[in-house]
Amino acid sequence: MSSSLPVRRFDAIVVGAGGSGMRAALELARANLKVAVLTKVFPTRSHTVAAQGGIAAPLANSTEDNWHWHMYDTVKGSDYLGDQDAIEYMCRRANEVVIELEHMGMPFDRLENGKIYQRPFGGHTQDYGSAKMAMRACAVADRTGHAMLHTLYQQNVRANTQFFVEWMALDLIRDPQDGAVIGVTALEMETGEVALFQGKATLFATGGAGRIYAASTNAFVNTGDGLGMAARAGIPLQDMEFYQFHPTGVYGAGVLITEGVRGEGGYLLNKDGERFMERYAPNAKDLASRDVVSRAMTTEIKEGRGCGPEADHVMLKLDHLGPEVINQRLPGIREIAIKFANADPIREPIPVVPTVHYQMGGIPANYMGQVVVPEAASQEAIVQAFYAAGECSCVSVHGANRLGTNSLLDLLVFGKSSGEQMIKDIRALPRPQRNLPKGAGDASRARLARLDSASAGERVAEVGADLRKAMQAHCGVFRFPDELVKGVEKIKEIAARAQRTHIQDKSKVFNTARIEALELDNLVESAMSTVVSAQARKESRGAQARADFPERDDANWLKHTLWYKEGNRLAYKPVHLKPLTVETFEPKVRTY
Amino acid sequence: MKISVYRYDPDRDERPYLKDYEVKLEPTDRMLLDALVRIKTQDDSLSFRRSCREGVCGSDAMNINGKNGLACVTKIVDLPAHVTLRPLPGLPVIRDLIVDMTQFFKQYHSIKPYVINHDAPPERERLQSPAERDQLNGLYECILCACCSTACPSFWWNPDKFVGPAGLLQAYRFIADSRDQATAERLDDLEDPYRLFRCHSIMNCVDACPKNLNPTRAIGKIKEIMVKRAV
């Protein structure tokens, strides 16, 4: 461990090449800054590619709409945990970033008048929560994420962005003097080489950690790498207890079926053929917020009204939409249902079950992408030169529950705003690059050295499987006090086991066993922060539904959780209830 | 089921070989990728790319019993009891089922895969009729998995000169976009004995595409437009 790592210097480092990373990179590259985008998969393989239903923007192409209504829906959807300044910021910039995306070449579906096609989506309403749904989701059939990710990649090709493809970032490097971020260490998968990437600004756009659960709509790559790196470097993780269960994952396979199916007129049935959402959400019915629908489904199943021999799922019916609508608006869904559920939705319903989908929490950041942590007198002191955007960040626009189609919007708005802020900050810097602290990169090398030298120990796959099983069993749609306590204990055991793993493969070349072992460290931090935060929050809000505390408790819990790896401890900070220019939306009882 | 996998680790092996695995499947194992993941829990040195496991990211393209496809959407029940897996043909092998796709992406980049429009951007969206938008169907859905290009003998022979079916499908995607103003420039770039005209319409690409796209038809359309502008 004596020789030092090779150092590569750039103006800006972007870790992750999904929607937010590529939107930020585009901003930076167009400003003629020297940018390195590190990504562990080729950019168009990032998980943004799997988003289906649409991207929210109040373009009002089909129904009357405006950003105030969108803002209200987002605040209400968040169960009032979202920061209202950030939500106002996002909704006000929605039209701008979506129109820009269209100008970039995004192949949006079209209305007869040539404008962008928009469909209804869960929780998106007109006139501050009226029974009339807003058509706000701008769609490319049911492949919106795929079209968006490819469009952003294409623009980056045009802008000559420098990608480091199949480089996995390992650890964050901070200046011990003032905590400023200097860059990351990263591993080139093809050669096994490790290098230090130094930047005047570093953005994490690493996506979520949906793979901490056994049943997940998420891709294999969603292992919470940014969360793990941040946590190990002393940055707290915010609101990690809030994981969204998407109502419609394919039963048994976990693959996503877009809410757009219900936006187009599909609905859920229990074993009696009853459209049960009418009982739980008389106005919005199947287009209530995702947390509401997932709980309703789970209740139906628990009370014995589930379908199939095990009575453990419900049915999503859409055959009444007719082959034309299905083939034109939902072709990808049909493909998935036939392949993964053996059901052609033109003729028969799709078996579905609530499935982990989205992480509302993450690295605490403001709406300019700057990472903020409590320090001395301030609850939100800026960590110099460190930014976070997209699912790995907690801005917090989604609060305790995200509305469908707001995630793609989040990627564009905060990808762009963090890019803008990074440009400003880099240009204002008094000196070019900091000196590297002594021992920078040692932590990464120690992790790799352990894996190289371990000749015995548990298999990574086994420990990972136990982690996912534990999270599924102890931290699900409904959360029980004794289960949560058990969950914390189990994850602690698993965290210790993860330190004693062993890989047989010691090759330098494209060693995916080593990659999975390194990912396991990040899964552990993500799972620990989730279950510890969930166990401590003694109320039900959005995606956190506690059996022992079934009500929201604004008096005690209208606050953000912060989890610190060191000491496995928690802290809390207030929610930004004050928007930028409009009046606060005061918390009230949330019905759909 | 029995799976024979092409193995090669330049760090360790003198030459590639086929390794046989007897895989005990669980009832939840539906796709070939599930079987590969199961093998990897026993032998962690087996290397392959994978991510979305639902056929949209394009990571796990490989040669399955002689035909290119995605492991994650290839059903085990549709396969014989003995399956042989090799890396995509025609590209350099990095390790096991992982190929070096540099040349493939170079060709994709060469067709300028972005809308070119010289007008000042309007305040709102550029209008496009549903009929104009329909022209992009069957084109924009490409996932860049390379199943098609690596099934094409012309691409095997001239990967540096022939754009290949995936790149040409995208070339046509931008020609077909009513918002794009660079058709002439795009056609000039392809009017070359190699870049476009190495396609001999043998349609291996169509057979291989896991998204049921038709690069041969797109290539035919480009040729048609070229002929039209020549006369």
C-alpha cells in the first residue's frame, strides 16, 4: 500500500450516467468544462431506461393545468414531508426542461394538433385535488425512460462528453481540513486498475438502492453505490425509511407494469372480480397515490381476497381498452406481460403485486444540487464541491411518497440545476485544484486488498440474498414494531458478515465477483439506514405505514430523518414548509 | 438443465474453452439469465453483463445455441435441455461472455445519432403530427444490444467501414424524423461503397433482433431515398 494511485484531473466529475448524470454532464460539457462521467454500465444501460409511463409537466396540452396544481399534488403526494421550496422550484421548471428535451429530439407521442401527448397518472389532479384528473404525463408510448435516456446520451455524444464506461466509483475523497470533496477513487472493470479522479466539483448521480429488497422492479445495478460512498465518508443519509412500493410489479417476476396502464383506463380486481379501489379511494380510485394503492392491495390480500391458488396477488385488467390502445400506447407492457406473466393483456388480466420501486430518501441536497449537512449552528451547511441529483439524492421533492412521472422530471430539473451550480462554483474558485490529502485512496485499496487476500469466508451471493430477504420480511409495505426490531438486528449481523466475505475469482480482468462484493458494502449501508430510520419513526406517513402507529403525527414527526453510519445514529431536521414565492400548503388529512 | 459456456480469462487461460454446468433450477427461474445467475452463485468467476433483466437495457446479449439474443428474455422452457452459450460473434472477447463493443459504438456515433435542426428553438415544442411521429416507430426502440450487427457477415468482415444494421437503423431514425434538417448531409455520409452498401439484405439482423425491429427495411428505405434524389 505504499505506491500511490494514478491521479486524473478534471474540472468536474459526474458519477453515474442515468438521466440526472447525463443531464448535468450535458450542461457542463456545453460550458466547455473538462468533465469525466464515470459509469459502471454503458450509459444507455442505466436504470432510467426502464421508466415507462411518462414525465410530468403542466403543459396543459389536453386538460387545463398549471404549476400551482402540480405543486399542490406533489406536496400532498409527499404526505407533507417534501420541502415546499424545492417542490415549487421543480414544478416551475418542468415545462422548460421537457420542452428542451423535445427540442433535443425526444420522440414524444403526439396529439392531433402536433403537440406532446399527455396522459393521466396517479395523484395528478386539477384545481388543487379535485376529482378531475390532470393529463400531465408526457409520454413516449410506455418507453418514456428509454427514449429519454437515449436522447440524453445522443446529446452528450454531440457535446463530446468524456465517458469512462465500466468504471465503478469506490470511495469519496474529502479534504480532512474542511470536509470539501476532492473526487473519487474508481476501478476500471476491464483491467482491474484503480485510479483517483480529482475534480473541482463532484456530482453523485448514482441512482437508488432498490436492490436491498428481494422483490424489486429495479435493475441489478441499483445497489446504492452513491449512498454507500457518502455514508462511509461521514455524510448522513436522509429519509431512508421511505421506499416506494409500486402497486403493479409482475407477480413472481417483479418486473414493472406502468401506472400508465391505469392512466389509460385499466383497473385492479380482487378474487371476487371487485374493483376494490373504489372502497379505498372513492374519487381517484385506481389513480390514487402509489402508497395508497399498494396498501389497499396488501390489505385485500391479507384479508383473503387475493387471486390465485395462494391468494397472494391481484389482477390488473386492461383488455377492455381494446387492442388498438394497447398496441399504440402500451406495447412494451404487452411484451412484458406475455414474456413474464404468460398473459396477453389484450385478452386476459395481468397478475400483479406491490413491488419495491423507488427510494424517496438519499443524500441530503438543496435544489441547486449542493449537498447539505448539519454543522455547528446550521442544519444545512454546504459540503464544498459536492453535489447530488436524481434518485440517490433527497432534495426533498418526493417527501414520504413520490408521484408517478415526477422521477423523470426530478432527473432533468435537478440534473440541470446541479450542472448550472457546478459551473458557477468552478468558475468562482480561487485556486485550480486542492492538494490531495495524505493517504487518499487508502480506504479503497484496503477494501480491494481484503478481497484479494481472503482465501476463505462466506459467498457474497449468500450474504446479499440474506440481506434482501431480511429487508423484505421486516421492512415491507406494512411495518410492525417487533419485525422492525428484528430487522435492525438481522442487518447488523449481515453487516458483520459482509466484512468476512470471500471471492474465488481473483482475476484482474472484468472481475464481476469483485464488483458484486464491492456493491454489497453499499447495499449494507443502504439497508441499515433504511431499517434503522424506519424503526425509529413512530408514525405512518406516505410509504412508511406502521401497524402500531397508524396515523400521521405532525406534532412530533413532521421532520426529516438523518442517519449517520458512524455510531448508527439518527438526527432530525425541519421540513421546509415555506415555498419560494407562494403560500405554504398546510398539512391536512390526505384522502384521494 | 445443462449449460456449456464459453470461458476465457486472458489473465489465466492460454486459450478459450467450453465449461459444462449442470444447473439445478428453482421454480422461480423463468429466463436463461436466471440460470446464469444461479451458476454464478456456485462459480463466481463466470463473467457476463446484465442489468435491467427485462429486455430494455441491452446488456446481456449473447450467442445462445448459435443465435444471438438477450438472456433475460429468453425463456428456459423454449430452450433444449442442453444450451451452449458463446459471446457475441465478431467482436473481440474481453472475458467469458463479455465482448469489447468499442467498434460497434463507434459506428453508432458515426451516423450523428441526434436530431439536427438549425432553426432557433421555439418557445414551445416543435409540432409533429401523429402520422409523422409514427414514422419513428420500429426505429427509436433500439436498445443497442448489438445482436443484429454481430449477426451480420458484412459487419464481421468490415466492422471499421460498414456501419452495420444497428447504426443504419438509427441513421434512418433521424432521416425519418420530421424535425431533422440534415437528410442530405446524412445521405452524403452514407453514399459510400462500405458504409451503407455492404448490406446485402440477408436479413440476419431481423432474425436476431430481440425487439422485433427490422434494420433491413430501414436500410432499404435509405437506399430508396438515395435513388430518388439521384434521379
